[in-house]
Amino acid sequence: MPTPKATPDGNPDEALRARVRHAAEIINQADGLIIAAGAGMGVDSGLPDFRGPEGFWRAYPALGRAGLGFMDVANPRTFGRTPELAWGFYGHRLALYRATQPHAGFGILQRWAKDMNAGATVFTSNVDGQFQKAGFDPERVYECHGAIHHLQCLSTCTEAIWPADDFVPDVDEARGVLRNAPPTCPHCGGLARPNILMFGDPLWLPARSEAQAIGDRDRGGYGCAFGAPLQPADVDPRGREAGADQCG
Ligand SMILES: [Zn+2]
């Protein structure tokens, strides 16, 4: 089916409507949905997308005052050097994501997929767990950069990955630091960190994400892709090499 590019009179609104109609036709014919979502998916829920240094510092002004960018904080070395700062950032995000209600768009996608034979599969670089919270089948969500709701040992004394449910962060937002004790590894007692792929992060444990990917491998249902993936390069060009937790 050819994609309509523009109407004869060049009306951009009508061209957009034509594209929406075209997308609707494809969705109507689909056996299932693969939803590819990046940071843009969370914006309508009120989540920051960290787009550019200004966007990041608008969300975390204390880090801006300290001259720290996203790549400085979303970095395992920061957990080793200044755990109260690293956990101030991730603790705030953990609490924010726990408290956030997914916006209506999640429900719309579920409604579309409900009558499709293959249902919906989610591929996301988001670490916020919002798809599961919105009611998507956890068995069909592949979080390629991990999730903030799970922890691992900072020094990887073990390859265990465990839920962060028992950790309730108390963050001093004005100073951007964690006030209470950070979570620890149950095996060695050392510092725990989110099971999220950060910048320059060879010690991220991918087993949970890999299991999600394998779980979805044999499922069918290919229709349309949604969301607005935010590439690491949107945050900083160096991120392209590093790979990373890149979003809200
Ligand atoms: Zn450990």
C-alpha cells in the first residue's frame, strides 16, 4: 500500500490526515501489534524525556547546578564514587515511575490489539515499567535497556537480579541526593544499582532483558510500530557508542 505524501493542493493538515487514515488502514489489517516505544511515550504521562542537556537539567536542576549531565550521572562509576548522588537521581526516578499513571494512549493500544489474533508485543528502551503498569502482559514486554524496578550488585559478585520493591528512596530534591540508606547486594553486602544499561557500562547484567527477548521470539503479530524512540545521540553524540539508559 503506497504511503500518501501530500494532497494535490499541498495542504499539510490534509496530508497529515491522509497519513493517519493510511496508518489506520494498516492497523485494521494487522494480525497483531509490535509497539516500539522510546522516551517520547512517557511524555504525556508527565515524565521527562531528558532531551538535550537543558531538558535533563530542567528535570534535575540540582544536577545542573553541579554541572553534571545525564551521561555523568547515568554511569556506574558515579555509583562507586558518589552513591548518594547516583541514587539521588535513580531513587527520584524510581519513586516517580512508581507514582505515575500511564496515560490514555496505553489503553488505546491495548484496545486496538485486543481483537488481533497475535495481540500486542512491546519493544522498549524505556526503563520505567509503564507498559506493565498499564496492563500489558509482562511476558510480552522486552525492555532492551533493563528496568529501574530491578536491582543488581554494583560489583557483580553475583549475576542475580532482584526486584527493587523493598527499597523506598528518600531523596533530597533540592540537593539531588539520597537521604536514606541505598539498597545493598544480598550476597556481598556491597552497593546495589538499578539493572539498567547505563553509559560506559560493561557490568550491566543483561540476563533479564535477554530472557524477555527470547520469550517473545516465537510470537507472531506484526502490524505497526509506535512511540518516539529517543536515541542516545539525542542526549549526547558520544552516547551512540556507549548505549545507555536514555530515557524516562
Ligand atoms: Zn554483591
